[in-house]
Amino acid sequence: MKSLIEAYERIYRKWIPGVIAVPLAVITIIVFFNAIGRKIGVPFPLTVESVEALIVVSVYFGVALVALEKGHVNVTFATEKLSPRVNEIIDGLGHIVAFLTFAFLTVSAWVIAADSIKILEYRLAVARFPLWPFKTLFALGLTFMSIQLFFNAYKFLFLREAGRESVQQ
């Protein structure tokens, strides 16, 4: 299990920052051209739809990266006096609760994505804008978050206990 977690996290750390950056760069370009277009009376078409869709990738692929890097906000005044092992157990149980919550959301998102794919859902705007790819990417982002939360719980509850601190960075 340890090697699976390490391989997954190594690949995720390597590729996901680029996956997150590309939509952000595209959003920047779209908004830039839209601002210029509005000033000259020709706004960039599908700006709102494009930005809404692309932000899904950056946000939902990014939350798993934040969980991987332990970049969340901690309020430790209640637990800082406890032993390190008790803190690990509390963190592990918190990750289990978060995993169960995100697993439920992930299953729901995949059901919605499957329905959207089935009908090739589009939004009618200036032009037809496909929604199904972005609903699928949303579900995939939630899947990555669920996987990471499961791995985090496993690391806190089992890997440190066995003295394998290298996984718990």
C-alpha cells in the first residue's frame, strides 16, 4: 500500500500543477480579450460559459493537491497539548469523515456526469456550449480528492504507527 500511495502522490505532484495552470492561463487570455472587446464594442463570445467551465478543473483538481500537501487551515488550540500519536489519530479520523463525505459527493457527481454525457448536455448561449465534458472533469476532480483523503487517513492511522514516517511528509 505504501508504494501505491507514494507512486500516486509522485505522479499527482508532477502532473496536476500543469493541469491546473493551463485552464488558469486560458481563463486569463479569455478575460483579457473580453475586456478589450467590450471596450471596442465587440465582447468575446462565450466568456462566462468558458470561464465557469474552466474554473472547475483548476479548483477541483487543486483541492486534492492541497490535501496532498496538507495545505488546509488548522486550528490547533484544542489539540496542541495532546501527544503526537493522539493528534495523528484525530487527523486520521478527520480524514476518514472527509473521505466518506467526498466519496458520497463523488458518486453523485459521476451520476450527474453520466446523465449529462448520455444527452450530450449543452448550454444555449450565443453558441451551443458543451457542459458534459466539464461535469465529467468535476467528477474526476472529486474522485482525486476522495482518493487523496483516503490515502491521508491511511497514512495517519497506519503508516506512522509502523514507524514508516517517510510517507508522512
